[in-house]
Amino acid sequence: NYIVKNAIKFMYENYKLKLSLLDVAEHCYISNWHLSKLLNKYTGKGFFEIINIIRLDKAKELLRTTSYKIQEISEMIGFQDVTHFSRIFKSYVGVSPKDYRSN
């Protein structure tokens, strides 16, 4: 679906920002309700799950390839609270950011 691809592309380009469903919907010129339905229909995931996956993929890359502190990475990918970032990271990846970097 063109709208879903456009929305996800916009999320990849702007994952560092404090994005909302409304921001992405406005970019796609549709209502946030309609975008939410399209995302669920075509990806099986909601907005927050998609944006978290995008951010966590970038976090994994940064943890593997840089020596930035975990707090710095958290801020770089759009999380303001490192504790929240660590909790989300562990729930999606299965290990803490520190353990991920160690392995």
C-alpha cells in the first residue's frame, strides 16, 4: 500500500523526533484513524510498535558499531528517558542494551 510505505518511510527519516501518529498522518494527508487502520491491516502492528522497532534497529546498530554511552544512544534515537529505553529494548530484543553490546 502506497500510504503505508510512505508513512513508514517518513518514520524512518524522522525516528529521532518526538513523532506522533497525527504527525505521520498529516504527512500522508489522511486522518490518524485511517492511518492507524492501514498500518494494522498491512503490517499487523500499531504505530508505536513500528516506531519502536525502527528506533531499536538503529539502537542495535549503534550498540554494535560505536562506543556511545547507552544514555547517549537512547537520546540519539528519540527516547528521552534511558530507563524507558532500556525497558523497551529488553522487551523487544530479549536482553538489556548493556548485555546486547557485550555479546
